[in-house]
Amino acid sequence: MHVLAVLGCALSLVSLVSLLSPGVADEQCPPPCSCSSLGDARGTRVDCASRGLRSLPALPRLTRSLLLHNNSLASIPSGALDGLGLLQELNLSHNPWHCDCRLLYLRLWLEDAAVAALAPLRCASPAALRMRALQRLTGNELGPCKRLLPTKCLQFFWRDLVLIAGAIISLVLAACATTRCLNNP
């Protein structure tokens, strides 16, 4: 009976670990791309180059190398690259980037995560920005982007403010309880 309980706990632990850590078995290669394991190193090479892509496919979380050059990508949806924590190589060159607010996410993400991949990117449109380096664009040139940024910032602000207030109230209550205990032996 004891052996069955231990075995059950071990199986539960294995199931929990497989849910919490991404595995190769649950990773899917996007249909237009080709994927290959990077050998001993953890991660996948996803080659979507020259596939005529107009939108970004769903990418495996274990993507370490991502080739998206020579496609028809005009923008990348907000949050699309956020789950790629292992990404070390990224090639986005030779795409017709449309430089407006929809490209702001990509620019900011590249500034934080892959500055080298940002350098060769050029705007294809609008006409006033054609051939301008994406990294050299100002916020004014990207259009009225202010409405896209503050919402998430405010959501984080209010959530954090509530958490901080809760922590302060808890500390004050704990201090009061401690001082009462010290005053009343």
C-alpha cells in the first residue's frame, strides 16, 4: 500500500513538472516553417524565411533561433514574442514593415531583447518613412501611439498600488499586535 502511495505521488510530481516546464513533446512547428532541434542545447531552430508569410505563426516556446527574413510581414502583434525566453538569434530583415503604431511593440521589444536584429530593419511604408531605419524613428513619426501605451501601464499601476497598500496595512496591523503583546505581559 505504501509503495502505491509513493508511486502515485511520484507520478503526480512528474505530471506537475511537465505542466510547469515546457517540453519538446508539446511544441508544434508552425506549418509553413521548418523546425530542428539544436542538439545537446535546449531549444529549437525555427526557419520561416522566404515563406511568403503575411502574419506571424504561433511559435514554439522553446524557440532559440528564429528566421523570419524575406517574407511579407508588415507588423508583429503585441505580445507575440514575449513568451520566447530562450531566443538568442532573430532575423527579421527584408520584410515590408509598415511603420505606424502597430510596429511600436516590435520596436520596443527589440530595443529590450534583440538590439542587433533591430539595426537592419527599414520602413517600407508609409511613403514619408520609406527606407527610414526603424530604430531611428521618433514617437511622433509612428503616429498617435499614446492611446496604445497608457492602458497597460495604468493597469499595472493600480494593481501594484493595491498590493502595496495591502502590504502596508498588514505591517501596521502586525506592529500593533506586537506592541500590544509587549505592553500586556
